[in-house]
Amino acid sequence: IKKITTETLRKMKFDKEKITMLTAYDFTTAKMVDAGGVDAILVGDSASNVMAGYETTLPITLDQMIYHAQCVIRGVDRALVVVDLPFGSYQSNPEKALESAVRIMKESEAHAIKLEGGKEVEKSIKKIVNAGIPVMGHLGLTPQSIYQFGTYKVRAKEEEEAEKLISDAKLLEELGCFSVVLEKIPAALAKKVTDSVSIPTIGIGAGPHCDGQVLVYHDMVGMNKDFSPKFLRRYLDLYTEITGAVSQYVKDVKSTDFPNQEESY
Ligand code: KIV
Ligand code: NA
């Protein structure tokens, strides 16, 4: 199997081949997602929501992210594995950012890290890239800043924020980021960004013109009944499937249908 690298993704943009990415947080899921053929797997800090049940991505710790990354990497043969630096592990100073990134790379053997922001985290990105660690950027709706935004609505609809986003994307490219996630911004702006940088843009709620797409695994397989943003396409209704299977199991045990003779020793 030919492993996907950051260089592969760069080449895919050049060749106009779309890049596919999904999240995973555990071994078994990572195996299935890799077998399905995605190019990259994100161990997102969305684990804070979908794995731990927190309302935001803020509470998850670096140790917890490393645990998820270790589980995922054991299940992956082909995809590039990118791990989110969690809130608080890189914003305070560049040395701490580098330390956090090094811990992820060393302890999980993942292939790259991702962090949120542009100009504000310039020094941290420089430091991590200089250490030889591939960095993916993340602009637009950056969930670690949710308390500053106040809502999960579309970002950069106004001129000023859109201009900053474009200049941040160019800065990320200059700093040596290998790719950038664009979350929940107008499709026209995502196109403009995609056309103005040579590094691949990976969109979520950012329209069809990005070089690639990413979704949260639990959302795309329909495990989250109550999360239905317009940008989400559900490929399965696993919430219904799984609760149905569980209730059938409960019935079978209660009625002594399970286990039967063949299922017994
Ligand atoms: O944590 C995450 O799942 C993400 C994606 C939504 C891009 O950052
Ligand atoms: Na994230």
C-alpha cells in the first residue's frame, strides 16, 4: 500500500484531484475509514463533543488527544493522520506549542498536526514547522474561539473578516503549512482562497470549490440525530439502525429467544 503524504496532497491539488478527509478517534473506526479509501484522517478535537460529550471543543486535553491519536494510528495503513492541537496547548507561547506538537508526534506517531488561527499564532506555527513537523491550518469558524464568536453561524460574510481570512491563508502558506481547513465560510470566499494559495484547502461547510472536503465521521454516518447543519450530508442513519438493533437485542433476551441452542456450548 502506498501511503499518503503531505506531498501527495500537494500534488493532488496540482492535478485537480479532490482530497477526502474524515475524522476518527478510535482504532476500529480508523480501520474502516482507512479501508473506505479516504486520503487523510483527522483526529479532531471534535472528540471533545462526539467522544466525551462536552458541549464545546475546549475541555479536551493534550493527553486525551494523544490517547485518541494512538488508537487511530494503530488502525491506519494508508491515510495521512493529522491530529488537532487542543485548546490551551499552543496559544500561550511558541515554546509550549512546539512542546505540545512534539508530544503528539512522539507519543502517537501521527503524521501531522493541525491548529486554529492565522496571524495570532504565527510564531507558534513557525516554531513547529521549523522542527520538521507538518502543520495544517484552520480558518473561518474555528470552534476553539466559540466564546468570542458567540454562535456557530457562517463566518467571514463581511468584507473585513473575509480580507483577514484571505491574508491569513496566504500567511499560512508562507509559514510552510502544508494545507488549510476552511470551516463554514461562503463558497465564493472559499473559491477565492483556494485560487490564491498553492497549498490544498480542505472545506467543511465551505462549498464545492475547495481542493478537498472533511466531515466529522459521527455526523456523516448519522449517529448524531440532533445535529443537522445545511452543509452536512448523511450517508447512513446509524442512530436509527443502532437503537433498533439494541431494542431488538433487549426483546430477544427478555423473551429468551437469545441465546438459542446453536448459540450455546
Ligand atoms: O475537530 C474537527 O473535527 C475539525 C474538523 C471539523 C475540521 O477540526
Ligand atoms: Na478541530
